[in-house]
Amino acid sequence: MAAFVVHANGIGNGFIYFDDPESVVDNVSIREVDGAAIGHWFTTPLQSMYTPLVYASYAIDHLVGQGAMGVYHFTNVLLHLANVVLVFLLVRGLTERVFPAAFVAAAFAVHPVNVDTVAWISARSNLLATLFSLAALLAYLRHLDSRRWGPLAWSAALFGLATLSKSTAVVLPLVLFLVDFLKGRRPSRRSFLEKVPFLVIAAAMGLVALTARQDVVPPRDYTVVDRFFLACSAVVDYLVQLVGPFHLSLAYEYPGKPLPWYVLLSPLVLAAVVAALLVPRSSRKVVVFGLAFFAVGIALTQAVLLIDNYHANRYAYLPYLGLFLIAAHFAEKAFQHRDRVPRIAVTGAMAVFAVLFATLTITRNMAWKDTETIMSDAIAKEPGVAFAHNSRGIARYTAGDYTGAAPDFEATIALDRDFMLAYYYLGLIRYQNGDYAAALSKLDYVVSRLPTFAPGYSERGRTRLALKDYAGARTDLSTAIGYDPGLVEDYHLRGLAEAGLGDTGAACADWRTAASLGNADAGRSIAGAHCPG
């Protein structure tokens, strides 16, 4: 109930025009549930990730709500609620005690860091992978208790579903070894053989993920040593956000080079934190398990550098459970202390954190209201993230606010001169403002850098048509159609260019094609006025 209350105000939020268009808004494959659609889900990566079950979940949402935004958000909240229940059951099974289970589930339910996973429709993969991973771990615990093979088979099957939801789930076999450690199970031939099916699934799905992942574009030339310090710095940030989630952003700036002093000190900070946690001998098993659970879960997010981030709140959704468990362990020890002071202090701290986290979660959901609000929030906190400026610019352009959009695209280019989408939209703005020569200059640069970018040719063709360069317009529009035959409007525009060149037959053919593909009003009206029959 607490989880629902603090996340309910996010159900009315809109789509975010960063990933949501490709995932949901413009994703025609989720609008029907048939053999062709299912085949597409299992053969075509989504957002450069192999996630067929995410396709399926979006298709169910579309079937229920016919594209209504609230349905997608409501499903995300329901999945989070299901995960809260599974977290409680899992921790109770791991510790055989109710207090740590309730503590971890409550922290997981209302922690503000989790808002980015629940509020963002495109983070559905995180929710589904967590759901199936938690269920797989529960089935594995059942196997340990019963020594029967049935629960182990179910665990492997659920793990397979987790990997079909998000590739980062492939680390779960390592978590199974950690569960053995926490439960006091000694390594043996049998315990290893039990993991073989999981390791096979992980290896197969890992290869599929590596094949599908095409968007790994580091924004800076970091050395291996640099990346070590970056990873340590990211982990320190996660530790800080665990207890002080006050500066949460959709994305965080990459540190410049040479790396700043606080990044270079991060390994020492981590070493000090780990050493301090390991001091109490009676707590070492739980601490080692919790830290290893977190480290295993967060490791893959540091293995690659993406253009949008290396440290993101959604990466900590499942890994934070390890740190929550450590906190629960020490809180429980304080409650067992003979002195009343530790018990009173922990009770007060838990109450303060519960209210604080719930308030911050509700507030954070408000930042996710729409593209403008979440990108403005990110820009205010992390002004050096180029894609945040670009995404806000797209939102403003889509709303017709060309005056507000242009500075965002210019800021994007100032931060990253290779961000071609910003040049593309600046070209569109120049076109909308009637400055066709300036638009042509921007679009010339875009197609020179992105020679297979169909929209670039499409918009340059439109611009050349406005400049009455009919031959150039026809060439560009033909190139755009060659790369993307679904650009229906381009058939209509190419018809206009062909008419300008006096090629009425070709023009009529293109207008009829436009009409048949869906641009009926323009195609039929022009074809009816200028074409025989």
C-alpha cells in the first residue's frame, strides 16, 4: 500500500520523448498480437537490446488501453508492487526472519532512486527482469529446502524469462553461489552441476545481447585505468544516494579529463567503507553477501560506457537489495541491544527515513510528468549532459516552440559537436522559420556525417523543393525512400518535385502510391486534379 501511495501520482504522467517513442509511441509491432508481431519481437532488438518479453508486455498494454499512457504507467506500478512482495518473500527465505524482510521490502518500496525505473515506461525491462530474477531466486531457495529437482527446473526457466527481459539478468548464476554462501552450503560437485543450466543460459543470452547492442558510444576517450576510477566513483555515488537521495537526475555528467580529485579518491573511500562494515565479526557473512550482491548486480552497468550515462538511478533497482539487507541487519542488532538508547535511535531513524523517502519519491514522480519537466530537472542538476538538452529541444520543437527549442539544440552541440540529431532539428527549425538556405546548410552537414539517415535526406529534399531545386529534391527524396520505404509523405513530395520537372507520369505514380499508403488526402486530391483517370 505504501508503494502504491507514493508512486500513484506517476500514473498520470506522459510519455518521455527519449526512448519512449521507439519503445511504445511509434512501435507499430505492439499494436497487434499475431504471428508476424511475435516473430518481430523475437528477432528484432528493441533499443539495441534483445528484450522480446518487453515487446509482449507493451502489446498487452496497448491491447487493454489502445495506446493510453496511463495504462503503461499503471502496469509499471503493478510490476513494482509485485517486486515488493517478492523481495519480502526472498529476504524472509534468506534470513528466516521477518524483520529484515519487512525492512528491505519497505526500503525497496519507497526509495526515491527506484522512481526512475517505475516512472519511465521505457524502463519496463528493468521491472520485468527483476520480477523473474526474484522469482527464480525464490524457486532456488525452495530447491535448497526440499532437495527436489522440480523447483530447480522452475528456477532455470524463470531465469530464462529474466534474460528475455533484460540482458543484465545474466549475472544471476553468480547470485546463486552467493545464496549458497549465505545459507552455509559448502561448495561441492553437486552444487556446481546445479548451476550448469543457468551458466549455459547466461552464456547464450550474453552472446545474443552482445550481438544486439549497437549503441555503446563512449563520449570520451577513457583509458582502462580511467574506467576503473569511473566505476569506483559511480559506486561511491550509489552509496551516498542510498542514504541521501537529494540530487537524483535522469543522467549524470561524465567527469572531464584529467579526472578530478574526488574521482581519484573514490577507491580509497570504497575500501574504507568496506573495511568499516567488516569490523564486526558476527556480521561478516551478511555484509559479504550484501556487498557482493550489490557488486555483481552493478558490475555489468560499468562494463560499457553509453552516450547517455555510466551511472543511472535505474541501474541500482535490484542491486540495492544487497545494501538494504546490510542496513536491515545492523538495525536488527540495534533492536536486540540491552540498552534502550540504540533501540530508540534506530526506531527514530527508521521513521525519519520512511517519511523522507516517501516524500522524495512523490516529489520525484512529479519531475517525470513529461519530457520537458524531467529534462529540465536533469539540466538543472547536471547541465553538462548533452542528450538532456537535445531531448528537451525535441519536446519543445514537437510542441511548436521553435524559439525555445533552438537554444537547447545549440547547447547540445556546444557540449557534443558530434551530436548529429541537434543539427538535424536546427535544420528543421530554420525551415519552419523560412530560412531555407540556413536549413540546407545544416542538413547538408547531417547527411555528410550520417549517409544512411533517411530523415536527413527527407528533410533536405523538402528544403530543396522549397528552393525550387526540383532535381536535387527528387534525388534526396528517392534516397530517403530507398532507406525507408515507409516515409509516406516523401512519395507526395517527390511527386511535387517530378511535377516541377515536367515528369507528370512519375508524379502521378508517386501521388497514387502516397494515397495507397495512407497519405490519402494529399495524394488523391493532387492525383485527381492533375492525373488522368
